[in-house]
Amino acid sequence: EDDARKLPAILGKHSCPWSVDLLSIDVDGVDYWLWRDFLESGRAAKVVVIEFNPSMPDDLHYVPPRADAQRHGASLAALCALGEAYDYFLVETTLFNAVFADAATRALLVERGLVPA
């Protein structure tokens, strides 16, 4: 795949900051790959909201192929594993989205009683 089309290259081209408060990814298919590229580039977000495929069992680890034609996303378990590899913690889900927080933000949420310890 052309690196110029990957999220870190696009963000760099537009002089986006390396660290952001909120990253929201919802592109119907390659969400996992966008987040992985973001993380591998050394970029960081305090909170990440990312779409997952709710039709899959919670314990199924499924990562879809990296293809623009792909229209079903990764499983929640796959996103949790990716997040954990970079010290992100699942703090909430909605029907279609998972909310992850970095370690410092999660600690603040726990301290304030907003998520369980």
C-alpha cells in the first residue's frame, strides 16, 4: 500500500499535532488499520472513539483485510488487543463504537469515579 495514503502521512502533510485529545475513527471497514497506523507512527490521543463490528461475539479476534472495498470492521476483541499493546484501555462502548483512554486519562476517569478501577 502507498504510504502517502496512510493516516500518519496525511496528518503530517497538514502539520497536525502529534498528540490530540480526541481521535474519532468511523470509516466502515478499515478503522482498525487507521488506528494501528496512527499508533505505529508514534502519534497519541488521550481518548479514541472507534467503530467496531457489533455482529461479532465479544471474544472473537477478527481483523478484516486491509482493503478499501472492505465494509465490515474489526471485532471489539481485536481493537482491545491493539489498544492494550499501546497502553489504551477500553472504558465504554455504545452499540457500534468503543471508547478507549490512554493510561493517564483512564486514571483520571477512575479517580473521578467515572469508570471502574
